[in-house]
Amino acid sequence: MAEAVSLSNDWTVLNEKLVTLNRLMTTKAAIGQTPKELIWTLNKAKLYRYVPVLPAQERFPIPIILIFALMNRPTIMDLRPGHSFVEHMVGKGYDVYLLDWGVPGPEDSKLKFENYTLDYIPRAIRKMKAVSGAKEFSMLGWCIGAILTTIYAALRPDDGLRNLVLLTAPLDFSNREGLTFARWTDEKYFDIDSVLAAFGNMPGEMIDFGAKALKPVENYITNYCKLWDSLDDPRVVEAWHSMNTWVTDIFPMAGGAYRQLIVDFYRNNRLIKGELKIRGQVVDLKRLRANVLNVIAEGDHITPPCQSEAILPKIGSTDTEIYRVPGGHIGIMAGSAAHKRTWPHIDSWLAARSR
Amino acid sequence: MPEEKTGTAADPFEAFRKLRDSYLEGMSKVMIETVNTEEYAQATGALLNNYVTVLAPFREAMDKAMAMTLEQFSLPSRQQVMSLAERFTNLEIRLDDMDAKLDHLVELLSAGTPISNSPENGKRAREATPMRHTTGKRQ
């Protein structure tokens, strides 16, 4: 009898796990829930302002604009209520703006870094300054967003940029032996022109496969084994669900920008060498004078630490800091320990420089 | 099987999970080393290049057939729609710049500053980067 009861309980537990697993695989979590308003659009790009929760006199006068990569949704910065970097910063009194690049269509295949850094970002910042009434601002760039913000900061140092936070910034590609992506995209093996001629924009599925192939067993097997083991823990389940919703929301990257990323950055390392030309102008990193916080993820396999370490001696800023965090490319900002490490550090660094 | 003092049975799958995790850890190290080799890069590059090469004739034939069909029905081609979209974006940029200039003028008028003498006016006019028509040329 006891055995029958135990067997029945086991089947019930298994059934519940399967129901939960089915929900996780077939539904999308509600992410990006912090209240915001759309204040500007250009083509597919949208600038959002998050609704302040503190009265104006308690808020920092210097607004901050968040800029993520070109091939994933920026909702990673606002993953879920109770675990959102945006929510954290809004709660601390920052006037937070987010630039969402949107999904490029076939007509955007010619967009390059020059368009993003000299057409989109300056206009978004102009709107942010108009809405906030501030003449100076802070900017946070993550992953390819860090490349874009660095280029912008060097080309337009007089726009009012006071503070620049770089997260897992892939800026230095000199260590080719240590960069798997550099090996895969070498001109001996990867004919980028024929790929882009075939597809226009770089398909999101290929970019996603490339990122996952860096650690194939973890991404395709271990991830799901760990989920199965934790299906009875609601905290783990909801965290997984929201992260998976973000990870699976893939879309293409504009062909022109992708080609520049591979040729100018991965193959020729032009930015760090001082050879990168944007609209005919050389990007001189010495012109970047904003205060810089360079956040490096020590366990990052997508942007290894060596890619972010070389930038500070190259720029003209006098107030700079490197902050090394245990964790991966996404984990340092969206992982379970982000609210204990990365977020408070960014907050305290910015707070001292946002009055 | 040993039982804890609380009466909860030990997990019978614990040993299996440990074995599974060790196996996956070992496999992971092997796979990470494998994908970091020149041979893997060469193989995936060849796979992709072959796929694109095989796809090319079908794609060209499809594009030609589609272009002819659309022309027969007096419908715009993909290229024409894309060109229209690019022009819309350029228009949007111009409108955004005009909007910003208007805001600035309203600001100056509210402050009672003469518009022609305002040093900000020249700066604002220079702030917006000139619109560029993309030519598709590679740098």
C-alpha cells in the first residue's frame, strides 16, 4: 500500500514537472515590464523613457541612456519585475532612457556603424536632452552597444557626455588566438560577401548558433538538464523562463554593420589601432574624455576579458575605472548575483558623477 | 537504502545525476577544444560556403521569376519597395531635424531671445549630422 502511494506521488511529481516544462517551452514570459513611454522613433529605432518613481528633487539631474547590441532585444536590461537593472536604476533615482534598435528589414541591409553612431544615437540623445532638460548625460553600452557608444563618444565628445559605462566591451581584437569568433570568421574560411549577398542581413539564427556553439554542450544539453533538475523550484523556473524568452527572441543584424564588425574589428582590429574610419573621419580614441567605467566579465566566453582591457590607456579620459565581475557575458547583468555586484557598483560609480 | 532522520527518502536518482553531470562536464571540455580548432573553423566555413553556393542558382531563378511576375501584374518589386523604405527613413530624419529646430525656436521665443543673434541657433543647425544617401559602396 505504501509503495502504491509512493508510486502515485512519483507520477504526480513527474506529471507536474512535465506540465511546467510544457509551459516553459510553449509560452513566453512577460519581460520588459517596467513602465515606460515611447518618446522618439527613427526607422525601426525607438527611444523609451522609463517612468520615474521618485519625485524630481530626489532624482539625479544627469539622465542615462542604455544602448544594447544590434542583434538582441534590449529587454535583457529589464528582464522581469524584481530582477531588472532598469527597475533598479529607476528606483535609485536615475532618469533612465533605453534605445531599442528594433528589427532591421531588408531595406536596412546597408546600415553601417556610421549610421548608428552618427545618425541614430545623436538624434536619440538630442531628444533625451530635450525631454530631460539636461545638458549632460550618461551612457551605458553593452556588448556591441559598447562599440557604438565608444565610437560615438570619440567622434562627438562635445555633445555633453559626462559618464560612459562599458559592459563586456569587445573593442580589442588583437589576441586572435584567444578569440574563437576571430578564428571562425577568418577570411580563409568565412566568405562574408557571399553570405551577405545571399541573405542581405546576417540571419539571427546563424548569429545565435555561433554564440551557442562556443559552448555547445552547455547551451544545448546541460542547460536543459539543469532545468529538469530544478522544475520544482519556482524561482529557478521563472528565471529560466524569462531568460529563455529573451534568448529565443532572435532577429537579423544589418548586413553593412555585420560586415564592418567582421572586417574592421575581428579581422583588422581597426578601432584600437586608430585606423577605423567612420564617414571619412578617423575615430581618435584620445578625443573620448568622458568618465569611464569599464565592466569586465571574468567568465565571458563571448567577449573574453582581453577584448576589453586595452581601451582605457587609449582614451583621453582622466577618470577611469576597471571593474571585474565574476560571471558571463549576460550573467553579470542578468544573473542571480547581478543585483549584489554589478548593479550596485554601477549605481555607486554613477551616483558620484551624476550631480 | 538509508533514510534521513526526518523520514524523507534519499533521492534514488542522485547518483545518476552526478554521473550525468561528470559526463557532460567532460564532454563540454572536449567540445570547447574542438570548436576552437582550425579544422572546425574550416569545416563550418566550407559547409556555409557550400550551402550558399548551392542556394545561389535557385535564389537567382526565384528572383528573376518573381520580378517578371510582379512586372506583369504591375506590382512593385522588392528592390523598389526597399528603395521606397530608404527614402521614407531619409524623410523621417529630415522631419526629426525640423522638429528639433522648431523646438529650439519655440524655446528661444519663450525666453525672449532674438533668434538671429542666438549662438545656439548655429550650433543646433550643426548638431544634426547631414543626411547621407547610402550607396552600398564598401569602405
